Amino acid sequence: MNDIQSLYDKLTQIPIPFAYNNFPKDETPAMPYGVYSTSRANPFYADGKVYFVFGHLQVELHTKHKRPGLERKIENALEGFAWTKDEEYLSDEKCYVITYELEVRENGDSTE
């Protein structure tokens, strides 16, 4: 299945901490770590009804140093999804943030 839960299950197999949206205040782990969140919904609508909903998902990898092997592990977890990748260096936090964006089915069932 290509839904949010199955993607989260794949991400948690990567040996770094992952959290939805953010880690609790004062509990942010040492880098590297990952965060994923949904920002909007994109329903599949036809014949007067919504069949299922895609969520726009962002997966972020936070690292102190460039980690191509770790990026590949995340990209392997995203297998089967169409995604884009952006990278930026946050000079004030002295870290890289690699962001993957994709659309993921929000639930495994149609709304029939």
C-alpha cells in the first residue's frame, strides 16, 4: 500500500529517529533525525463523490554533515512514490535540511 502509515512504517526502519511534524520541546534528538508532515489534502473526485484523498507530504532529513548514504535509505523508503528533493544549508543552525515532497494516499480505503 502507498498510504501514509505504510510510508511511516518504512521510514521507521531507517536507523534514525523520526517524528510527525516535530519532536516535543526539549526532546529533539541529536542529528541526524527526520520529520514528516502533511500540509494539505488533494481529494480524487469523480462522478459527484470523493473516492480517496491524497495528502501532500514532506519528509525532512536534518544532518550536520552531508550524508548521501542516509539520503539513499530515505529514497529507498520512498520507492513506489513520485517525489521531488530539495536541499538547503541553514547557517544559523549549522545543518543541512534535505526535503522530499510527495503525495501519499491518506487512507488505505476508498470512501465508497
